Amino acid sequence: MAQGDGTPLQPGDNRDFTTITYGTGKLTGEYIRDGLCLGDGAQKGSVQVCTTVDFLGVTQESRFPFSELPFDGILGLGLSGLSAGPTFNLVTRLKANGTVRDPVFAVFLRDREADEDSEITFGGYRPERLARGEEGLSWLPVPRDEADQKGYWLVTMRDIFVRGEPLGLCGGAGERFRCQVAMDTGSSFTMGPPLQVAKLLRAIGSCEQPLPSLRLQFDAVAGGTFDMVLTGEDYAEASEGSCAFAIQAMELPPTLGPMWVLGQTALRRYYSVYDALRWRVGVGLAWHTAARRAPAPSVMLGHPGEACVDDDENMVWKHLPGCSSFAGMGYCQRFAPLAHRYCRLSCELCTPTSTSGSTALDGAMSEDDAGAHVQGDGFRVSREQRGVVKKGAGVKVRGGDEVPRRRSWLLS
């Protein structure tokens, strides 16, 4: 980076910095300019894509989740409204300098139980990732000006249907009644305005009964529609006789207005393609392998005396979710060992009775969670969302062996 007069900064010079707050966790970093390359080009048929971008080099981070989870950075793929400037936005950089022929990227999220890996493709998409091939991909229009201003890949939803009945969540029939939906690979859950989420959860019913499929109807190109169908397994997680909905309430500032966020709940089931040239998003049922993944080695818990410690002695972090919200968001099933490591989260939190279906909405709306529950995992309503997380050490597993970490990135 450079001084105001364009003079490059030297090692030791003071740099501008910023602090970014996510739904779970917080970090501080300095502005950096460097070359970014995607892919290594070493494998047959592969290429390396490089460009110059500005980003944040992290100087401080909260232990949860950044120091505890196996990824090394956050690769922001939103639109320019979320960036500190055009040079901070990777999508804009790829589009402006012709690094790729088409400013398109596609995301495949693996089935957590399948023997497969998640994948991101730049410059196009892979029809073989679609259950029905290329003809199974439908294109949804992106409102260009509004999406670019807000920074999210927005599409428009007409309504959600439960057991074949429309819920009227977007105001009613007619072209002027629509819900805005942000496609966000960095969010673990589906999130929406509190009143609409409450109505949806009432229509779904108790977790103890067979869960209905949800049909989300979107506007498609050329005036058509596209129906996205989610099964109970897609939007709820069961564990030891109880379950938690992966659907959360979310309040947004008036400048963003009411908006839904479609996260990994849906994007595991559907392959998604993001076209920055034609301002559209492609979605189609993903093809997942039937082969099952071998169980991962269990991670060792810390000494019982270390179970309840402050999040970080050197920095004051007050952006962890409250206990009820933490359980309702499914973290007890996803990251159970971590839940027992902080006093804020309670050492007795992750019990089967703490993750019943009724706690998902109640926890999200509790007073204890004010200012934290609205974000979800990996989603932050802010102009400054981008950052790079410093590489961590290996993870100890039972038996004393150390599993080295490959460099990996959380897409946001």
C-alpha cells in the first residue's frame, strides 16, 4: 500500500488498519497489496490465475472460530458494495483486467457424509457437477444496481411453499411482491426477517414429527420461475433424539431492507454459478457421489481445567453468540469440542435437551443475543468484510500424531 501522495510504504511504517466483526468471531488487520494466484498450474489441464488485489493481513484474531477451525483465510467473493474499494474486490479485479475470459465462478459444496471435496471453479462452471447436466442449470436474474450497491449476489423469491401451500411471506401475489435473497456460501444457515422466519417455522411444525419439504420459488430469466426444493435433512440436523433447525431469524439495518440469506443449508444441495458479466446466478441440483467418507479421527479435548477460559486475554471480544443461540445454530453438533472451551458458551451447553427444535428461533430472538444472533456464521452486514486469517498449527488427534493443515479458505 502507499501514502496519500502515492509513496510506497516501507517496512515499519504505520499502516491503516480495521476491525471486522463476524457473526461468530472478530479480527483486526492491516491493509496490504499483493499478488494473488488461484491454482498452481502444475496439474495436467490446470491453469493459474493471478491478479493484484488489496486485502487485510490479520494482526489479531479471536480464538473462536479463527484459531480453532482448519482454514487459513477468508476469500471474499461478494460484489463491490461490501468492499473498501474496487481494488479490494476479487470479482471486480478479475472482471477489469481480463484475468479470466468470463468473470464467472461456480461453487460445489460437498455432502458432509460423502467421499468428495468441495470445489470452486473460476472462468466457468462444470456441467458434470449437475445432477441433470448442463440442461439442469436454471438462471436467475440479479438486480444489478441494487446488488452491486449492497454487495450481495441478490435474486428474487416469490414465496415459500410448505406441504404445497404458499405462506405469503413476500406480501402476496403479483409482480411487486417479492423477497430479496442473498446467495452466500459463507453462511451456514438460511436466515430471514424474524416475523417471516417465525411464520415459516410454525408451518414446518415440531422437529419431533416428519419434516415437510420446502419449495422456494424464484424469478428466473425470461419471466419464468425456478423451484428450489429442500428436504427436512437439508434444513434440520438431528442428534441423539433431538434436532435443531438451520433456519435463523435475522434483523438488518434499514439501508439493506428485509432480506433472506440462502447459505449452505441450500447450497449443498444445489450447485451455484455466479456470472458477473451477465448479472445472473445459475442454480441446479448438484450431483453428489454415493460413496461415504470414512469417519475422521476424533480431536482431543483440552485438559478439564482449561475448559472454561476467556476467549482471548489480550483482546476484549464480545461478539460470541449467547448460549441459547449457540445451541440453536447447530454448533453443538458441528463443533462440540469447542463449545466446552469458553465460559461465555457454558460448559453444560451441548446436551441433547439444549438443541430441541423450539430453541432455534427462541434462542435467536433472546435478549442475551442482542447484536450477535442476527449474523449467522460467516455473514456480516458491513462494508468491510474481507480478511486473511493467519495460518495455524497442526491439529492433535488421539494417539499423539499431528495432522498437518493444508492451506484452505472459507468462501464468503
